[in-house]
Amino acid sequence: MSAIDPQASTKPMIAIDNISKWYGPVQVLNGCTTQVTKGEVVVVCGPSGSGKSTLIKTVNALEPIQKGAITVDGIGVQAKGTNLPKLRARVGMVFQHFELFPHLSIIDNLMLGQCKVLGRAKDDAHDRGLKLLGRVGLSAHSHKYPGQLSGGQQQRVAIARALSMNPIVMLFDEPTSALDPEMVGEVLDVMIELAREGMTMMVVTHEMGFARKVANRVVFMDRGEIVEDATKDDFFDKPRSERAQTFLSKILAH
């Protein structure tokens, strides 16, 4: 019998180590370090332009970095020889805008990646797609096209599509910011259920109610730097930095 690694459960699913990034002469990330362990929900917040979305997009190399290192489940994202399409298939990504193919039906949107990237048989992909549409409450809409659905429904389809690839991690980049206020709740409900089921999640959001409800940790960014990386309770109850205190006083006042 092989020995059990006592550190296996504490090894980070996502490790971000001292990364920096520039757009030409402008530095947008500066020495950012954090990690997400398996089953953990980490919310990334901060003012507009603080680097939140850029940070989360570096995790699956949608944004390249110039300094530092990132690993996902032990795989070096920047390492030579890393199969990025294969890695991205394991890292679900849900964007601010839904990124659905408008000319494909909802079920075809869910089947495409499964068949093309994972090589699943069409029947298997169809069955998994229907199951996941049921999970997000949209079974009756599988034959429709994205333009026939509300924004909240389209974002739930986008989550189901990401889940159809059997991801080990889910990344959310401001998934509710493009939605009408009454549609925000239906998307957050799906995300809360995912968190309760133990999905490893990294979420860029301004929804502090969501952070308070399900986050294990909160990463607060400003001007491309991680200013605070704290437990949820510590961040909301006793933020250390004046910048975080000011941010919370404004955002929680509404």
C-alpha cells in the first residue's frame, strides 16, 4: 500500500506566486501571491481598475504574465510543454458577458466543447448537457437559442456549459455585473449551490452578500496589488488596511 501524503489535502489547487504583468509601460499586476485550496471559495474584490479580472484570467493563461509563476493542480500554467487547451478544459470560466454561440441552440452550446475538446460521443454529451440544464433550472429551454433567453438565463447556461467539461476549478469574472438587478439572484443561487457541493471557486465580484454567505477567504486588490488576503470574517469585521475600510464603507452602505 502506498503511503498517504499528509500534505495532499492542503496542497493548493491554484497557486499564484509573485506574479506581475505589464501592458506596455503600464504595470497592471504587481507581485501578487495567493492560493486556493481544494473545495475553497475565494472572492476577489476591489475598486474598478484594481486588476481583479486580469488576475483571474492569468490562472488559465487568458492573460500572459511577465514575472512569477502559476500552477493549477500542480501543472505549471507557463511551463513549456503545458497543454493549455487541455488545462483550460479542466478550468471552467464564466465571464461577465455570456460568450454563448448565438447561432447554436442551448443544448448545442453545451455539447460543442464536450465533443470537440473532450471527444465525448454526441449522445453522452447531449445527456450530460440536459442533466446540467436541469441542474440550473433550464431543462425546458434546451431547444431555444441564446437570444430567446433573458440575461440571467443565458448566464446560467454559461455556468452549465462550463460544468459540462468536468472542471476541477471554476473561475467567475464578474458573472452578475451585466445583469439586470432582478436577474442577479438566480445566478448567485446556482453559484451558492456549487459552493455548497464543494466546487473549488475563484470569484471576482462586487456582490458582497455572496462573499459573506459562501466565501472562505476574501482577496482585496487595489492598483494591481493584493492589499488584503483574509478570512471572510476578518475581512468584513476588521479589515487591516485603510483602503479596504474605505472600500467596504462605501460598498456596504448601499
